[in-house]
Amino acid sequence: MDEKIRILLVDDHPVVRKGTRDLLESHDDLVVIGEAGDGQEAIDQAMKLTPNVILMDVSMPGMNGIEATKRIKALAPTISVLVLTSYDDDAYVFALLEAGAAGYLLKNAREDELIQAVRAVASGESVLHPSVAKKVLGRFAANTSAPLPTPSNDVEALSPRELEVLRIAATGSTNKEIARDLEISPRTVQVHLANIFSKLGVGSRTEAVLYAIKQGWIDPASLD
């Protein structure tokens, strides 16, 4: 039997935490192992409990979720942070990506979207809602001061199939969705992504996509 995905809930509203816990634990593969009401408590609990996934609120008293995410990722890079926020403005999106979050959802997301997102980030995928992928990646591409991945000196060319996978990944699609679109297995998608990261000398989808945009391999205007 597969191990359950261990989740830490971080939100300053107990009622929100209670509702989220009930939803998550209605699924057999998910278990909430702890809760925190602010950023510092989130760090402490993350180090103590070592969850697979942290559901992180942004606006909280004391340390906010973005700073907490940055510190947690510095201390425990393997923990995946999925930000749950009521705010959809660019500033929060860019800040959480730069802090190392695997992605974000708005608090008005459907229940099934939240469950799928938790499972996705637990398996190492990124979750970036398609409706904001275009403006996020477009902003990074246009902003010369934005942090860029540093590829190896001799970047190996991506194969046509790898470019296909990367272009679809840039829209926010999950591995399963990419596999369905290309009529290949999710495992094959994982292999392609691993090869892409290795060739470009990057460690995430976001870095790979940003590099591809800078190189002109992906047109941000096509990311609908």
C-alpha cells in the first residue's frame, strides 16, 4: 500500500484549517499531520514534522507565508509548498515563485482542484493555474532583471519531443495532462522533463520555461 501524503496546514483562521483538514482527510491517500497559524510556527512545525506538502496561506500576522516559504525551502528543499491565497495579483504570484513554492491556488478553487494540486506537488510537479501562466511567464521574459537559470556552458539541444513537452508544461498542464495530449505515459513525461532539466542545467519547470522563453523557443503569447 502506498504511503499517505503528509500535509501541514498553515492558515491564521482556525475555521479555514478545520474545513481544509476535513476535505483533505476525506481522501484515503492524504493525511494532515499538523497545523500552524503563522509563518514562524509553520517553519517550526515543518522542521519538526517533515511533511511532504505544506498548504501555505500568504497573509498572516507576524511572518507572512512568502517569507516562511523562502525559509522552509532553504532549510528543507524537498518539502513542497503549495500556496493557498485569496489574492491573485502579480506581486503575490511572483513572490511565491521566487520563494520556491511549487505553485498556488486561490481559496475559491474547486475541491477537486485542491486535491489534484496537492497530489501533483507531492509528486514533484508544479501547479500554476493556466489563467495566470501567460502573464507570469510573459512578465519574467520581458523583465531583464528577473532571476534566470544558469545553464551549463554547453547546452545540449532539446529534441522535438522535449520541446513539445516543455511547451505544454508552460501552460500549467500536469504530467497526466501532458501525457494525454501527446498520447504517451506519465512516466515518459517524467523522463522527458528530467532530460530537459539536465540539458538546460535547471532544477524546475519554471526555470526551464523561463530559459526557453529567453531563447525564443516558447512564445509567451501562445500560453493561453
